[in-house]
Amino acid sequence: MTSLSRIALLAALSLLFALPAWALEVEATGTAAIFSGNLANAKQQALQNAQRNAVEQGVGVVLDARTTSQNFQVIEDEILTSSRGFVTTYEILSEGKSRDGRSYDVRIKATVSQELLEDRLSALRILHRKMGNKRVMVIYQSDNPNALERNHGASTAAIQTVQNALNASGFRVFDPAATERVYRQIEQAARVDAPVDDIIALSLKQQADIVVRISNVAGQRGKQGGVFSKAYAMIRLSVYDVNTGRQIADSQVEGSQLMAGNPGPYDWERGLVSASEQAAEKASQEVITRVLAYYEALGDQGKLVLVVFRGFDDAQKNLLLDVLGAVSGVQDATERNNTADFMEVELFTNTDAAQVRREIWDRAKKEGVELKTQFSSGNRIVFTNPRSETE
């Protein structure tokens, strides 16, 4: 989407926020194809489509036809993908198979909350402003031996769902070619179970701002006192700030799909895909909310620099904390981890990481504490004690 079209949308949204909140009652129809005689699944999908169509009518009331036409992709991605959250109540007016029996039709009367729409659009505006369209790398990688392979249909469906949700919320998700380069480097290093630090380092080389690590533990549950079996998927999303290595969010969500009768292999595959998509969508919305809060906090506090000290005793660490507190531009310093010979501190500062690193080194030297820069990349700095390395 071009900058002009986004500006046009935001200008239209600014008019929205001047309007009072109200609820809109609409009638909408949804249709879904019936696969393998699974009427229950078709009904559920048709109902979801009807709710989406109801929300689309609500958006149409708020935005004029020209704005809707010019920014249809933005509206579709950022609002309609999560349409069910905006329907507060609904009543099924009619439902049943189509005349040819190939699809299921549902007609509803729905109450669409304009207030919730306004809140969502407002959050998206904040997200765009605070994040500046961060570049995101989505990597499928798990240390769980029961996780599905990356190329399994349910895994690829989950990855696509996560990428779509991120794109819809204003992130710039890396294309498959860039992601494949990271996978190849992991495989060449023979590190299928590569630790997260390796994933972050490889994502940093691709100039990513955020890395999302996704895994999918899925399977089948047989009939238990009834006629239904169940396909399930446990999606886990771990989100990291690539520049600092800090974990921003972690969400684990289970999705499921009931299976009637005696499902065959194809039915199970479809069930695993559906369960994975459900869980991935919910997990995505959870982590996006947390990432938004994280960058809102950064916008208020300044830049985040993560400083690590290795090989220092308690007395030296106390001196180093005093040093950090005296560094120019530091607004806040928070210890994240402090163990035997390891200390990790977050600095919120209005100066860049290179200047922070130089000033820490100079001030520590004046206090009689020698530092050696072991690693400095992005906004992450690791200092070691050169004396402990020679002992």
C-alpha cells in the first residue's frame, strides 16, 4: 500500500473519531461450501462469513464509498480479518443447504459495535505511528520433539495466518526468499534446534527489527464417549526485538476442530489445518497487542539499549550500576537479570547505542573497572571482564 493511500485512510479515520459511538443493526448473509458431507463445519464457516459481511456494512456506514474503494485492501486486512470481535450479538434468521446441496447458507441479524470499530482503528493508528512499519521475520522453529515439520500443511497454514495478521496490523513481513535464506543458514550450520540467539542473529543480518518464532504441536484425539473425534493444534509464538534480543511477547494457544463419523486421512489433514489456523489467529492477536504496548512504551521512554556484563563480581557490578546511572541521556535503568557473574540491564535513553557504549567504557575506566566489548550489534552491547578471561 502506498503512503498516499495510507494517509488518505488515516484522514478518513480522523473523521470517524469525531462521531459518537453507537451500535448498528444490519442483516447479512454468509455462504460456505460443504466438504466431505461435513455440515457442521460448513455452518460454522457460513456464520463467520455472515458476521464478516455484517461488519463490512458497518465499515461502509463509517467510511464513504470513495474512501472504501481507494483503501479496500487496508480495510479488508486491518478490520475484516477480525470481524467476529465487532459483532456483539446476532440472531439467525434463516439457514440451510443451498438448492444444489453443495453449500450452506446463513442469514443473520447482527448488532455491530461502532465503538469497538473505533477502538480498533485507533489502535492501528497508534501502531503505525509508534512502530514505523517494523520489519518482521517469521521463523518456524521449535525445540519440542513433538512439533510438526515446517513443511507440514498445518504448519504452513499457521505460518501464513500469522504473516497475514502481522501484515494486517501494519508490520512489513519478509518475503519467502529472505526467510528461506535464514532456514538455509540454519541447515548449513547443522543446527536444526538452533537456540533463539542464533535465530535473532541471523534475522539481524537480514535487517529485521522483530523476529517471530512459531511452533506447532498438533495431533488427533479419538472418540471419547461420543461420536466426535478432534484434531488439535497448539501454536506458540515467541516475539523478540532483534536489536536488543529482548523477548517482547510469548503466547501459546490451542485450537481444535471436531470430526464427525470416521475421519479419513484427508479429513484429519483438513482438521489439523483448521485447528492450526484458529490457534494461530488468536495467538497473533495476543502478541500484536503486546508488541503494540511495548513500542508505545518505547515511544514514551526513548530508545532501548540492552547492556550485558559478564565475569564481574558483586562489588564491580555495583560500580557498573552507578556508571550506567550517570551515562548521558539515560532516562531509566532496569536490571533484568543479575546472577553470579552475569548482569543484564535495560537502558532507556535518547542517545544511540554507540555513544552509550563509549561512555560506559570511559566512565567504568575512571572507576577502575576494565571493560572489553565482546559484542555490539544493533542496540545490544555485551561487555566482559578482560581480567577474568586470563585467570
